[in-house]
Amino acid sequence: MSTAGGGVGRNGFSRTEVAAGARAMLPLSIGVFPFGLAYGVLVAEGAMSDLVGLLASFVILAGAAQLAIVDLIDQGAPWLIVVGTALVINARFTMYSGALAPSFSQYPRRWRLFLAHFMTDQAAVTSLLYNETERDPAKRMAYYAGAAISFGDFWWIGTVIGTVIGATLPPEFQVGFAAPLMFVALAVPSIRDRASLVAAAVGFSVTLIARDAPMNTGLLIGAASGIAFGLLARLREAPDPDEPEPGPPATEGEGTHGD
């Protein structure tokens, strides 16, 4: 598999597009690092063993669900509640999968299976925006790989560091503002009209207010609020179907009798 423009690596990936995906993801990757750090600290201080917590970060790769799982296990919640909560939180990935399916269907099977594991909110949104202007399947795959894998690297590095340093972090260490900042980083590239601006503003504000919500659901609450208000704004902008459409402008002399 080759691409026009830019070097092509030995594995068939365009180095140019891989690097472009990683660069586009860099602000979000930096934002996810404190989340990984916080998860690692929770694992080190909680009832879950460090090894299980680290393996979960590599196998599950779903920050919000992992934070909720650790919190529920520490509270002694039944396993059915723990698993059910994780499934509900991660249900949004069915939406991302459907949106990415048309481009993924053009990738070789071995890469579809491998790259699907690295799907995150951030990688999906970034890649979908890129796919709107790029039609080459090889470039799409390389861009997604660069974005998704580099993002996972920051999450894993944060997890490992957090697990190692554990309780040595100072008490004033806070990651509550990382979620609102990441929400803004995700939303800003998608702002194209008034409705999307309303959605981003409401989502950021609610995420900031709800950053201390139980089971780390502040980001989910903010996202749901942003979507709801964005839809309302779009409905208000929609034309009234009962309102008659304006006719063409009258031409000079129309409707008058000839001399």
C-alpha cells in the first residue's frame, strides 16, 4: 500500500500522514496525560493491584470507564454494577464505530482489527474531521494510526508514572480542570455555526461545574448537556415549514399594462 506525497514506511504507512495525525492530536495527548496520571494514582492507592490496574489501562484503553471501575471497586460495588457501568460509559463507541466504518472498511483486515483497539473519543473525532477533506484510504489509515497510537502513548505513560509514584503526589495536585480543557480542545475544531457554538459553550460550562461529579461523570454530563442545547439551537434555526417561501423579486414593469 502506498501513498502519493511523503515517504512511505516499510509497513506501508505514509510517514507524512502518521506524523500529521500525531501533531494534530498533540494538544489532546498532553491533556490526557494528567488523566492517566490520576488513574495510576487511584490504582496505587486503591484496592486493585498495581499489575491489574496497569494491564487494564493497556487492554481497556478507556479513561472514563477505568476511573469509574476503580472507584466502584474501592466502594465495594457488586461486579454486575462495575461491569454494567463500564458498558454504559463505553456505549458511545458504537456511534464512533459506525461513523468510522466507511473508511475502516477500505483498510486491510489485519489493520482494521489492530487499529480498532486504539479508538478513543479524541482519535475518532480528529480522524472524522480529517476524513472530510481526505479521500485516500491509505492516508486516512496512516493519519488515524498516528493520531490514535500517539494519544494512547501519553495515556499509558501517565498511567505508569501515576502507579509508580502513587501516594507521593502532593495533596494540592488536581486534575479536575483537565476534563473541561479537553472538552474545549475537542469541540473548537467542530464549531461551524451558531448551534455548534452553543453546544461547545454549554458543554464546557457544564463540564467545568460538574468536574467533581461522582464516578468521574462530569465529562459525560457536559457532553450530554452540550448535545441537548446544540440540538435545541439547531431546531430554533430551522425554517418554519408552514411559512411561505418568498417569491422571486418582481422585475421592472411586471404587472403593468403596455402603453
